[in-house]
Amino acid sequence: QVQLVESGGGLVQPGGSLRLSCAASTNIFSMNFMGWYRQAPGKERDLVAGVTDGGHTNYADSVKGRFAISRDKARNTVYLQMNRLEPEDTAVYFCNAKTVLSRFDYWGQGTQVTVYS
């Protein structure tokens, strides 16, 4: 059905920046919700940032002011700009898409982000 492919992860120093990309096989504006989740070793998968089809965004408290989610309709791509990265941001980051009422729920394969000092 819908495929989501993440890219842009890597190794960075504290205070550095990364831009994650999520390329979708469908019109991202046909999704009710597009978002980024992350999962660190031994921890649950938590929402980092999300955006609705209407353009409303929300962020986890731990990343407010540092991360920004955006969309490119022409490229069917969702981005996560991550600035002032901290070791606590180290995790596998997953792209997620949901249809209206979450009838369908799609996930990418994940991309690793490692912040070290």
C-alpha cells in the first residue's frame, strides 16, 4: 500500500544539526497526519513531531524550539529539521502516516541518529 522511506540519519556531535527526510509513495496531503517518532534502546517509541493535513503542528516538550517538521507537496516528502542536538536525542527515528480516524497506519523502516561527545 503506502510506502515510507526515511533518510538523513547519521553521527553528529552535540550542538550539531541533521535533516531527516521521509519520502512517501502517495500524496502526503491525503493523509490526516504525518509525523516522526523515535525509539531509544530499552525505551518505548514516542512521538517527536507531527503535522495534520490542515498544517497544524505539535512537538514533544523535549524538542520544542530545536526541531521543526515541514512538508514538500511536490516531492511527497516530510522533513524533520533537528538543531542543537543532544545525546538524549540518540534513537532510531521513524516516519509515520495516518489516514482519517487512523483507519490506516503506515510506518517507515527507521533511520539511526546518534549524538555523541
